[in-house]
Amino acid sequence: MNQMSDKFFFLKTRYTKGDYYIEEYNNTMEQHDLIDIFNKLPVKTHYVRASGKNLTDFISGHGLASGIVSGRLKEILLELDNVEMQFLPAKIDRRGKYLEDYWLFNLMSTIACVDFEKSDCDGDEDEPELWSVEKLMVKKEVMAGNHLFRFREMKNMIIVSEELRQTLKENKIKGLWYMPLENFEFPRMPGFFDALENNPKYN
């Protein structure tokens, strides 16, 4: 995948009524806090319990930093170069029946790309870490050539390139929406489970 655009997006979950939603993780999963999930995890099967009737390619739930992805989405992501990521086997329990070929997605690649001089924000550039943001400006020259990563200043935020966004849309990947970086609001971002499918700003 060649970098052709300087447009980037925050990758978030698009949840609509009836979609699968992870209710409960196995005990091991519950013990990981968010920072742990950004590092390599032991390879083991993770059992989760879900509600809903509509399967999507990205399934999220409270407390999970990345999410559960389908085998179809996994294969697309594995085509990316220079991305440190991990897929752990996941079995989804839906009323006593297990769905397979779903994976706990753990994205470990991070890039420090916030332009602290041009942004209106509070944070620590040496850490780096952001505490609050009124206006976010980024160093796109640092991001160029990367298609999937976390902001090092806000590790719970996943960033995708315009090229990856188009690939995901062309493959009709379900369960995701894309927020342009210029629409970033902190801390008042739309929640994981806002139904935004009718808002053209996020399509």
C-alpha cells in the first residue's frame, strides 16, 4: 500500500442497535489495564461473551483498547508494512455457541506526532502525553508512509491513513467509523457507541 495522501483519521467503533457487543472477558483479560494491552501479550485464547444479533468485523466492548476483529479484517491488516501488531485467538460465546475466526487485536505501533508548538494543548512533550486539547496540530511529515498506528501522546487513539480507510470501505468492513483529525475534540469526543452512520462527516 503506497502513501498517496496526507489525510489521516481517528479509527473508532461504529455501533448500531443490534450489533454484537462484548459483555464479559475471561478473568485474564479483565486483569489487563489499557497500558498492558499496548505491549505484547502472552499467546492464549481469550474467551468473551457477547450480546447482539448482527456480526461486524470489529467488535468492541467496555475496557478493551483495540477490539475483536474478524478473520477477514485480520487478513487486510496483515498486508500492512511496518506495523507492530498482535492477533490472539478469541472465541465469542453467544448463547452457548462459540464463534471462531475472531481475534483480539493488539496494536503496538506508536508515533509521536503532535506539534506542541502549533497546538493549543496542555501536556508533556518529553513523555510524550496530552492532558487537554483545544486545537490539535500534527506533524504529518512524521506520519507519512504509515497506515496504522497509535498516537504516542494518546495511546488509546488509533490512527489510519486515507489509503487504509479506502481499503476498509471498499472491502465493506463493518463496525468502524473514521473521524478526520481536524474534528478532534478532547475530552468531549463522541463515545464508542454513538450511532453515527447517518453523519457524513464520519464516512
